[in-house]
Amino acid sequence: MTKRKLQMTAFSRFFLFLIIFVPATFFGVSYIKGEDGIQTLKNMMGMETTESPQQSTSNTNSETFVNGEVKRLQDELKEKERRLKDLYQENELLKKQADDAKAELQEVKTQLEKIKKAFN
């Protein structure tokens, strides 16, 4: 008897690729996100779940992260408010200087007019 060579169609190769690639990708992404891929899969399938101690650590880490983020944002807000106050003060100073310069310019114009009248 002759031995037949196993031939695969393009679809069967693609299907085999998906059977291997999709789960590997799912678990890889779960690992990168810091999640338990098997537990996520069980939750999606509706299987009975139990709380893992890793999740409580994750919650503690996220609370610490959130608290740190809140503090950073509060500090940033204080800095922005201080900068805004400084800019308002600088703006008022510049307005005053502009008004003084306008008044001085007006005074110089009137003096110039007086000098022109004196020579005419």
C-alpha cells in the first residue's frame, strides 16, 4: 500500500493558525494588562469564580496609584493657580505702565504744540 501524503487546504491552515494564535494573543494581552487570563476567561464563560488575593493587591495598588495621582493633580492645580495669580498681577502692572506711557505721551504732545506755537 502506498502512503498518502496529507494535504491541507488554505482554509484548514488558516483555521489551525487561528486556533493557536487567538488564545495566545488573548493570554498575552491579559498578561500585559496585569490580569489573570484564565480568571477572565472563566468570568466570560460564566463559570463560578472565587476572589483571588491577587485582586485585593491589585485594588490596593490602584488605590495607591489613584491617591498619588490625586495628590499630583492637586499640586499641579495649586501651581497653576499661583501662576495665574502672578500673570494677573503682571497684567495689571503692564496696564498701569501703558496708561502712564499714554499720559506721558499726551503731555509730550501738548508741550510740542506749545513749542510750535511759540516759534510761529
